[in-house]
Amino acid sequence: MTSLTDRKNAAISRGVGMATQIYADRTENAEIWDKHGRRYIDFAAGIAVVNTGHRHPKVIAAVKEQLDRFTHTCHQVVPYENYVHLAERLNALAPGKFAKKTIFVTTGAEAVENAVKIARAATGRQAIIAFGGGFHGRTFMGMALTGKVVPYKVGFGSMPADVFHAPFPIELHGVSVEQSLAALRKLFAADVDPGRVAAIIIEPVQGEGGFYPAPTAFMKALREICDQYGILLIADEVQTGFARTGKLFAMEHHAIAPDLTTMAKSLAGGFPLAAVTGRAEIMDAPGPGGLGGTYGGSPIGIAAAHAVLDVIEEEQLCERANQLGSRLKQRLASIREKVPEIVDIRGPGFMNAVEFNDVTTNQPSADFANKVRLNALERGLILLTCGTHGNVIRFLAPITIQDEVFAEALDILEASIVEARS
Ligand SMILES: Cc1ncc(COP(=O)(O)O)c(C=O)c1O
């Protein structure tokens, strides 16, 4: 009999990578059961999509109710009130004490594309600055902005012009805030006149790039640079949003507001929905018909997102994220005492990561991180790696995870890390 893996390999492009060979059958909150009835604890959450857990009852109830009324009219043809209401809610919730407007699209990459379109239309400028190690999606502008060549850009030809990269400040890897800002100033002197720059786009905590939080001093300096040169600041909150970092949006940690915020993933708790929210006058720069898309703001995604926002508030998921994150980091700190490969434990709220080096070379060890991941998978815990060097394990468990499931996962994690040493 042909295995599912063989069928997958025969039927699907290898370009779609797969972190596991588990075929999902059923999910609930932080657990996944596969086709053979084997249970896994999910510390990936569909890559940061189900912060409110798999199939949260409130999200599912909202979706079921919507299914019984209508599933698609295209908001650009026959609009619906829920779309308007969700925009009102996001305008009120997104960082920044100024009038805001929102558009809905379907994926994170599409949100990024649209933020760039809006920034260009609003400023009449072309250039965009992003950061090394950043990830912004797999469309052409998303790829161009992404600060990692393999596997995201290799073989895909010329990237859109006028995209520049500055180094992201990571003290652990020898790049201080001052060095990063100096590199930005050098970019302005050597490569692009700041008067031509439409926007700077940054993840408040780099996601795929390794879960490195941007220091507040850096964010404040970026805001000042943007104000000085009339550049817009775009916060890509696709991975950091919706209580993951202990705040609804990660930018709230810095007490400065971006001009535009991109969001997706956990916005709709497992249904495809993305958004751009920003200063009203900037959001209005593109002309009618310049923004949108057939499925943008699907009624199902919109209904789910309303429920997600309710759940985050009712279940106090920002506080819960902080509690879970500190328990995870404490446990990792105690594991570190016997595992010298651990060189860093970090991350705000429940957006945490552990980074590994080889003890003999003191160089990043993707091999060690991968061993931990595979050991955990064997024991029934799904983990994801990340980072430019692939030596980071990132933790993205649902914030609704039950205490006993969380405790079980921490025991598996410890055993998996310790075993990776042997
Ligand atoms: C920060 C960030 N931006 C954009 C994207 C792209 O989102 P999507 O995969 O929904 O297109 C991602 C996806 O991981 C992301 O983490």
C-alpha cells in the first residue's frame, strides 16, 4: 500500500515544506490527534494561528452561525455590517491615539503587500527598508522584504526594486542598537536618499528570523528617524499579534505607535483573515478600487475574528500569556543548568524561544535544535525551529492551553533537550 508520505511526495510540489509527517485527524485546544489516533501536544499552533486554541467553542459557534446566514457576497459587491464592525474594533484596539481605518485581506503576505501599496500611495515615494533576518511572506514584495535568501528567494528571479535591508539589532550576535542605527544612517548615505523612502517595515519580535525582540530604544529611534524624514513606520504584527507577547499587539510594549499595522494568523483563530490598520488619512491614499480582493474579509473569517477578540478579553489571554511564558522560561532556566548548549532563553509574554550552540565550537547548532525537535515529536510534542541559523526552538502553544497539558509538555521538553546531549 502506498504511504501517505509517498502519495504526498507524488502529488504535491516539494516547494511546500513540511515540519512533520503527522496527518491531522482532529484537534482540540492544544492537542492534535493523527489518522492513527496518536495524540500530540501542539506547540506550533499552526504557526501562531490558534492563540485561542484549536476550535475554540466560541469561535466555532460564531462560524456556524455565519455559515447558516451567508458565506460569501464579496464585500466590494454586497457589503456586510460585521466587516464594518470588525474594522471599528481594530481601529480602536490597534496602537496609536489617532483616527484609524482598516482593510481586510486574506493572508499575512497580502497584508504586507497592501501596507506597502498604501505607504507608497500616501507618500508618493518608492523605497522600503526592511531588516536582515525578517520574514514578511512569500509573494514578490514579501520575498523582497524578507531578509533571508535560502529558501525564500533562491531561484525566484529578480525581486521588486527599491527594497533595502538594515541589520536587526541582536546583542547576542554582536549587533547593538547603536550599530544597527549606524548601518541605517550608512544606508541613507550610500544607497538610498531618505527622502525617497516610503516606509520602514519591522517585526516587533522577529518571528521566522529567530524570536528576537526589537529593543524599545531601537523602536523609539526608528520612530524618530521616520518622523524626521517623513517615512512611515509599518509594524508587521502578523506573528506577534493577538496576545502572543502578553499585549494585544507587541508594539504596545514600546509606547510608540506605527503608522500602519499588518495582522493575520491569530486574528481569526484558524480561519484565513488578514488586515492592515493605520492612520485614517494614510489608509485613504489609494483610490477606490485600488485595494481589496475577492475573498478579502470573508464573512466566515470576520465572524471568527469577532469571537477571537471576545475570547482574548473574556479569558484575559494577555495575562495568561505572561504567566505561561514565565513558567516556560523558568523551566528552561533550570534545564540550562545541566545543558550548556543553551545560550539564550528569551521572549516577551508567551512568544518564547531557546537558542542552542555547539559546546565545542560555540557556533550556532541547528543540529542540536533539530534533535530536540525530533525527540519531542517522538514523545508527542510538536515543536518548531526558526532563526537564520536554524538553531532556535520557538514556542507558540495556544495561550488557552490547560495547565495539566502544559505541565506534561514541559516534562517532554526537558526530556527531549536532555536526550539531545547524548
Ligand atoms: C511577520 C510575518 N509577516 C508575514 C507573514 C506571511 O503570512 P502568510 O503566511 O499568512 O502569508 C508571516 C508568516 O509567517 C510572518 O510571520
